[in-house]
Amino acid sequence: MIKKLTLLLVFIPAIMLGQRIIKGNVKTIDGPLPGATVSVKESNQGTNTDFNGNFELSVSKETTTLVISFLGYTTKEVLLTQENKYQIILEADAQQLKEVMVQGFTDVKGRARRRIESIQSVPESVTAVTSEQIDITGIDDIGSFLTQIPGISYSESQDPGTVMISVRGIPQIRYGPSPIATVVDGVYLASADLSNQSLFDIEQIEVIKGAQGLFYGKNAIGGAVIITTKQPKNGFEGKVKAGYGNGNTVNLETNLSGSIVDNKSFYRIGVNYSDSDGFIENTTLNKNVDFRKDLGLRGLLKFRLGNSSTLSLTGQHNNSQSGSITFINSNDNPNFEDFNPNSFEGNPTGDFLGEGTLKSTTFAASFETAFNGFKLQSHTSYSDVDLFYDGDYLSFAPLDNYGPIPAAIQTMNRASRTLNEELRLLSSNLASKLQWNLGVFYQNIDSDWDTSAFYNQDPTDLNYTNTLEDRITADDNILKSIGLFGFIEYDLTEKFNISAGLRNEWETLENIENISGAKSKRSYNAFQPKLSASYKFLKDKMLYATYSRGFRSGGYNPLEVPASGIKKEIDPEFTNSFEIGAKTSFWENRFIFNLAYFNTVFKNQQVYRFGSDGVRSFLGTVNFEESKSSGFEIDTKLRISRHLDLLTGASFIDTEITKSFEQSAIGNKIPFAPQSSFYVGLFTNFKTGENSKISANINVENKGKKYWFADDLYGVDQKDIYQNPFTLVNTRIKLDVKDFSIGLWGKNIFDKKYNQEWWPFGVFDGDPQGGPLGDIRTPSQPATYGLDLSYKF
């Protein structure tokens, strides 16, 4: 493979012979203009300026004119001479700002394939929202964004780091890797515990669905979330924001940005703080169990090193404190019916108020430099993540202590330290028929996982001052990974495009059980090819087909329960994903309609499962030999008028477990994966005066039928136990007056109840008096609403 990639680099310059290389810089009176469109007049050839406002374009010798454009600025035509480098200044276009004609949707640029390009030209399903849409919808974390995308579900349970994400029928593994990679400014976030961190100062978020192993490596079996933060520029600017909501919820945010030396060095810093008393009461302790406090800090230094190089240094710290072990038990809540996942009554009754903390610190350095025809990029990052929680003990056979019985508590510590390094070479002339990139990726993850039970020696002592510790697990894990990858894309004609890529990763896993002293070490490799083809049969209308392979890393369970199929070793999971679709635009971009069909086949699918050895019961991850998922997705945008947009999307998924060591699972649905979902959003924006405007939106999110377990282990058929579809309605309205704004918002405004998580443990006999354990569930958050004020300067 390395030999093939080397040959590719040798032949790229030869392919470009006969082309003229045009370089230039686009700026305004405020400085360089990143993201400006540079195109050949009366041609589909074009590119975009980088952070420095620079561009590079390969054109034929007959080309005479370039067209430079950017929203809000006067489009400029540049006549080419014998020179190969141009300085271009764009001026603000007051007429565009006053335009009364209805404009279509702006061509949103994405970074899903590691370069800036129109998301409507990517041969896969891509959804993106800009900073303006983020502001009006009130997106403040990854979850609030993902819930708006059909085919994806998101929920939180138990502690600050446990989230449950499902993408096209591919579920999150509890305590394990996410099915979707998260990348912030080019830096890969390895820990799934970071999926619920707060978002602020964000320029754009995009999601690309389908296996993305080629571009993002491990764990991108369902797709990738690409987050781009706002970048600094010349001149000082800032923002302060304060909000208050029910549950005595306080939100504060500030951002400052500017230049240290104009056009050479820049900074951007941000702080976000929130504090909520919570909404769900523990009736034993008369305290809310879902309290939460978050602090986020982020800083960025950016340097222009000459005309073709940039260096970015980023630091981020997050500290979350919240309630944990917030389960509701049917034993202590007679209105909570056993074996009914659509029963939503009752309250937590644990005698110990659980609390969880999640602390994370990330440092990253990104470097980019341009050569003649290609770029070199480097992304280096180090992250340290520590999670701790305690709470009332949720044990099973032979002792049940969860509830108003001061018998035991439980603790868990999860920690990881991750070092990433990626080097990438890629073509820089986006107008060329040939695009390519090559690279190498290295990762080292050192993680710990400790769990303990503390038994109360005085059953009347609610403070647990005299306890006896039972260390259940104490594991150290090390994962080392090296990946090599290459990608090439070529325009066979102006309408027909093909691309292909290969990636191979070699991983080594080590596990040390500190209680028993047992050690384990193993290695494997993951081959991840990708093939795509697209055909533009009409202007702004494209058909495409894509095949890609992804994998989720293997791992280790804390405990082995052979009788239930829970082994110590968890095998890696692989997906083969096929997608065909159409991306179309009508009515001068006022109506966008995208349609996709996907089919995914799983090998060694990782499934979270309950197990018991007859003495103690545990949850763990097993591998089912084969599963499949297929479905349709629809994504539309309609600009009804200058003041009203309608955004809709829908997903229909069919899943099946086809081969498994557990015979009762064969033919069942994949758990934790809604079978359908849809989204409807209405957006309005209109002026109320010379310096004032009103923006508002209302969105409706529906999640379909969901099954909670994979097999018939609980003594009941899976097909009889599922959560019914539910619909959430969120809204926000904002008034801007010059640099001030005031907003009113509401989430789940009709107070719809559903379960974040549900387990039918009532089928097991484990109470000290011989009674059943009782089912447990994590309740949804009720209606929330509030007000916020902000000022830009």
C-alpha cells in the first residue's frame, strides 16, 4: 500500500502538465477573507480561499477571467495577464443587503472529506447548520444538534458521561466507543465521554452519515460530526450572554477575539457556565437528582507564518458536575408497571444522592503549509478525561439494595489519556480534475476503569460513615493504533466523478486486571476501503452511489460471565455500508430535496447485554456474528418567502439480527435504535426597524418505535416490549436591536414523557425477602424554558 501511495505522489505533477497555476489573495478592508469563492468565468471550475484569504487554481491556458464572490460583497471579475499571482480586494455591497428579491439557500460548504466543498456535491448524506441556525435554534451541546437529524437518536443516562447515540440502526455501547466520530477543528475526540460537552462559539456543525473509516478511522462506523469553531480576525470583538430558566437554571457566556498583530497573529477566548437545580425529585431525600453544573473554557492562538503557513494552538477545559444513578425502580413506585416500557410514573427513591463529575482537558496544535500544488497538514492533540460517580447501589442477585434501604452504595472511576498525531498531504487546487490526499495516523490511549460497592455496616446510617469496600473491577487498558490512508478523486467529465480510497489500521490492546493480576494482549488490523461515483445529470441535480467500510475497536469487559456469553475480550466490529441517493435543487435554490437509501451489514456487532453467573449479575458487551440495517432518508429545505423557511427530514429504518450465539436473538431488531424519525422546522426572520429584527423558530422532533434489548433473555419476546413513538416540540424567538438581543426559548414545551433508558429486571429474583428486583428506568427531562440576553461589541 505504501508503494502505491508513493507512486500516486510521483504521477500527480505529471497529470497537471499543460495547466496554468494561478495564485492569489482575497481580502477586504478588514483583512483577509476566508471562504470566498474563486471560479473560472462561465465554467464549473472553482475553489475557495483558505484562512489567510489565499487560493490556488489550475486553469487552462485559454482561461481569461476569474470571478470572485462572497455573500454581502460586490462580485469582482479579474482579467488574467501573464502574471500568476493576484491581490484582490472585495468591497461591501449595500445593494445586496437591501435586496428585496427572494434569494435561495446559500451553498453551504462542509469539511466532511477533509477539504472545503459544497455539501450538495458530496456523494453521501451530509447535514450542516451554520452559526446563524445554531443561534436561533438554541443548540448548546452535541445532543441538541443530533436530535434534529433523522436517523440519529441521542439520550443521556446515569452519569455525566454516559450517552446513548444511535445512527442508522448502529447503537452506542454503554461505556464503550460511540458509533460516530467527533472532530473539532480537525482534532479527533477519542473519548465517548466527551459527547455531551457544551457547545459555544461555534461557526458550523455538520454530520456525514455512513461508515467514515477512510477519513476518520476507528469508531466512525455510523458517521462523523465535524465541528468548526469561530475563527479570530483583525480588530477586537466580543460577546456577553446571560440567561435564566426554570429549575433555577443560570447560563453565562462570554467570547473575546482579536488580533495581536494585524494579519499575523490572532486570539480567541471563550467561557461558558451553567448551573441548574434540576427537575426530578427524589422522594426519599426530598432533593432533585438531575442537578447539573458546567464550566467550559476554550482558548485559541493563531499565527500566520508567511503567506502560505498557519499554526493554531488550542486549549480547552470542561468541568461538569451532575446527579447520577437517577433510576426509578418499580418496586418503590406502584404506578410504574413492570414489563411496560411505556409506563412513565414514579420518582427516584434511592437513599443516597448520587453525584458525578466529568473533567476533561485538551491541548491541540494544528499546522498547515502550502507548496506548489499540495498542502501539508499536521494535527497533534493530547486529552485527559476523568469521570467519577457514586450513587445508591444497583446490584442484582443475590442482594437488592436500590431504593430507600441504606445498605450499600456504588462508585465508578473511568479515566483516559489520549495522544493523537495525524500527518496529511493533500492537493490544494480544488479546481483540478484530480483531488487526492495521503496520510498517517497514530493514537495511544491509556485508560482505567474501577468499580466498587461499599456496604453499610450500620443499616440505620444514611450518611454511610462506616462501610466495607468490595472492589468489583480495577482494570488498566492500553490501546495503540497506527493507520495509513490514501484517497483519490477524479472528474472523468464535467458531470461524472469517481473516487476511491484505502485505509488500514493496526491496533494493539492490552489489559491488566489489578485485582486478579491477569494480563492480556492482542493485535488485529482493520482494512477500510471506500468507493464513490456521482453523476450530475442536470444543473444542481446529482445521482450518487457509495460503498464504505468502517470498524469499531475491540476492548475488554470488566468481568467475564461465561454462562451469559459475556467474555473478557470484546472483538472489533465491522460494517459494510452501501448508499445510493440523489441531491437536487430547484427554483433557484429555494427548494432543496435530497433522498438516500442505505444498507449496512454488520460483522461481530457489539451489543450490550445483561448476564448472570448465579452469584452476581452484570452488564457487558457481547459480539453477535451478523446483523443488518437498511432504510430511506429524506432531507428537504424550502424557502417559502423572504421571511419563512421550512426544513423537514425523515428516516425509516429496518434492522435485524441474522446470526448470533444467542438463538433467541436471531430475527430480532437491533436494540436502542428507533425504527423511524422525522423533523420539521419553521424559521422566520424579518426586520422591525432600521436596526432591529425578529427571528423565531419552532421545530418538531419525532422518534419512532425502539426496542430495549437484543434477545429474549428476560423471559419475554422482544417484539412485545418496546417504547412507543414520541414527539417533542421546541421553540425560540429572538429580538435584535443593534448589538443587543433578547430571546425566549422552550424545550419539550408540551412536557412529553418518555424513557431515556429502561431495563426489565423485574423478571429476576434478587430481593432479600425473595421478591423480584423490579424494573428500572431513567426518566426524560420535563419541559424547560427560559430567557437570555446578549450584547455584541
